[in-house]
Amino acid sequence: MTTTASEITYRLEQKRRVQADFPGPKSVALTERRKAVVAAGVASAVPVYVADADGGIIHDVDGNAFIDLGSGIAVTSVGASDPAVVGAVKEAVEHFTHTCFMVTPYESYVALAEQLNRLTPGEHEKRTVLFNSGAEAVENAVKVARLATGRDAVVAFDHAYHGRTNLTMALTAKAMPYKTNFGPFAPEVYRMPMSYPYREENPEITGAEAAKRAITMIEKQIGGDQVAAIIIEPIQGEGGFIVPAEGFLPALADWAKDKGIVFIADEVQSGFCRTGEWFAVNHEGVVPDIITMAKGIAGGMPLSAITGRADLLDAVHPGGLGGTYGGNPVACAAALAAIGSMQEYNLAGRARHIEEIAVARLRELQGQLSGASDVIGDIRGRGAMLAIELVQAGSKEPNPELTKAVAAACLKEGVIILTCGTYGNVIRLLPPLVITDELLNDGLDVLASAIKAHA
Ligand SMILES: *Cc1c(COP(=O)(O)O)cnc(C)c1O
């Protein structure tokens, strides 16, 4: 197993370096220009503008260097300028930028489908379709499931996040900021209780029992034979990096199979080595009928995919699936190169190594906080998809104010850390998988100090 990233070469020095008074003048000027022209509804977490990025470092236009513990929301797992991805993009773009796969097809789309059919769980015959965004992949997975089953109902879960388009808003659980005032939403979406070990009323409930709880509700409220699809994130992303209790996913998948329901694993955030396996469902040996992928797939180029059982995907009539840009040739070249880098650098192994380092550090920190500063309620996640849930000391009451303060304090020191969670009280760690141990530890030092200072 690869335990250091020493064979990975970096273009930029992997070192944090920020001016005390950033944002600097160039970023401030850009913020002013932006306010006049960019819609206020698009918010940015960090008030600086990027000039360059490589490995675990992001440079801004004023010369500050930040540690990236967010990967542009789990996208740049291979880094933001992986030489293999950059080279493949340059090579592809010199030949053609686009022809539309639905008009004049090209090899890279086919080659990527071959790779995805091979890498996704299960030995069965598979088919793949490529799109542009995660939401588009989810929309299409549901389209396929409805057509193939002839049923309407779709089951999603508490704390789910599946995107911002109309159907995916309906599937997403959290109102603010994703849904509030954006309705009406797509019909025939039903929400069921998730397995959320830290917040279960009965802390003894097993994964199988939590699955039974959801299944009973589905049977009572919808009827198993009415359900086209169950869609679930094997580790929930925006909802708070919630890892369901062991046995929950297999029990749901087994029941779905029994009822002819299409089991869709939304691995848009958890896929591509992020959790220490190619896909998060691999941890429990679950084989989804359809898997949705995006974020980490193409080293930052916009691309998404659905891969699933051939009998389901081939049930759709020719022309029923597609899109102008879906499977853009430059994005396909980037994805093939990114997958190559994941294999070459054993980034699944790197993700497990990051988990070892970070979880040990976070547990140590948790042990140091006591009494009124005992604010780390839960440490969870897999691989390089890790989170801490911050609470009011001595209770499980969510502490979103502290969460905000900690993220802001980290940023001030030059460490980009994202938050998430239904209650806004989760600090999530999503470093590029190519981050050096030194940079990761430096970032974790900053996080630990920030929590100690604000707890
Ligand atoms: C980000 C995300 C989506 C939506 O992807 P976009 O590319 O932003 O449309 C869907 N599902 C999950 C699990 C995600 O994390």
C-alpha cells in the first residue's frame, strides 16, 4: 500500500502561506466586479479568487497559498492540475472540442464506458450513459428506473442530497438553501427515515432494524409493488457525512431486489476512491442496479455517468437518453486520465492512509476536550470523506454557530474547510487524495487549534 505521496510530483510548493489581512487588493477588486454582474444566489465560501492550484494547495490572485481540504467539493481527488489529466485534456482539445456523441460518436466515450462497467461493483452485464452534472445523472437514473419498471414512486431518505434541478430538489431533504421558495416540486417522491447512528432515539438499533423501519413505512405508505426506485447515498454528503449502521444498505438492497425495485446508489460524492474503495458500496459488498457518478470522475472537468444493469438501461428506446454535451470528448479524456492516476498512485490506499492520520488526530483532540469544551459529538466517515459533528457541550444539541466560527478561523489561517449537515453543525474533510502528509497534518493542526480556541 502506498503510504506517502512521494512519487507524486507537484508543480507548486506544497506549503501554506497567507497574509494576515487577506483578501488582498486583487480579490477585493474582483469581489466588487462580481457583485455588479453575478447573481447573489451563487454564494462562495471563500472571499479570494484563484490563480493556480496543484496537489493540496490553492494560490489566490494576491499570492496567498491555502491548504485545500475541500477539493472543490470532492472533485479534485487527483489534484486540480494532475499532469496526466492536463496532458489528456490538451491532447484531446487539439483535435476536437465537441461533435456530440448523438451525432458523430468518438472512441473516448466508449473507452470510458468500458472502464466504468469494469470498475463499478458487480460482475453482471452493464451499460453506461454519460452526462454533465451529478443532478443530471440522478435525473436519468430515475428516468431509466421508471421506464424499466413501469412504476412511478421514488423513495429517498432523510438528510439526502441529490442536486438542484426540479426532480433532484424533490429528492433532496434540506429546505434551506436548496428548496425554499423553489417549488412546486416533482411528484411521487417519498421520504423515509435514514440510519443515522449518532442521532438514533434508540442507540442500540441495528442497521437491519433501521432498514426494516424504512421498509415497513414504504410498504404502508406506498406499497412495494408501486416503487420504481430507491435512491440513496451510501455515505450521505451534504446531509452530514452520515454513515448508515452496518447492514442497513444490504438489507435495503436485498428487499428492493425482492420487490423488483431499482436500487440506485448515488455515489456522486462518495465515488472514485474517496472512501478508500472505488465506491462506498464496496465496503459492504452491495451491488446497486444503477450507480450515479460525477464529482471525482474527471479530475475537475464536468462529467457525470450512470452505470447499471444492461437489461434496465437497454430497455430505453433509442434517443430516450442523451444530451448535447453529455460525454464531451475533452471531459472523457480527462476521466480516462484521472482513473489512470487513481490506479497509478493507488489513491484508494491514499484515502485509507488519510483516514488513519486524520481519525487518530481527531480522536486525540476529542479526548483533550472536556467539560464545557466537550463539543465533538461524533467523528465519522470513511477514507478521505471524514467529518466531525459539533454539539453544545454535554448534549447532542447541534452547534452550527461553533461550526461556522471554526471554519472561519481555519480559513483565516489559510486552511479551506467545508461545513455541511442538516443542522449545519458538521465540519467535513475532503482533501485531494494526493495531499502530502505534511500538508494534511498542518491543516489538522490548524483545525485542532481553531476548535480548542472556540469551544
Ligand atoms: C453534488 C451531488 C449531487 C449533484 O451534483 P451536481 O454536479 O452538483 O449536479 C448529487 N448527488 C450527490 C450525492 C452529490 O453530492
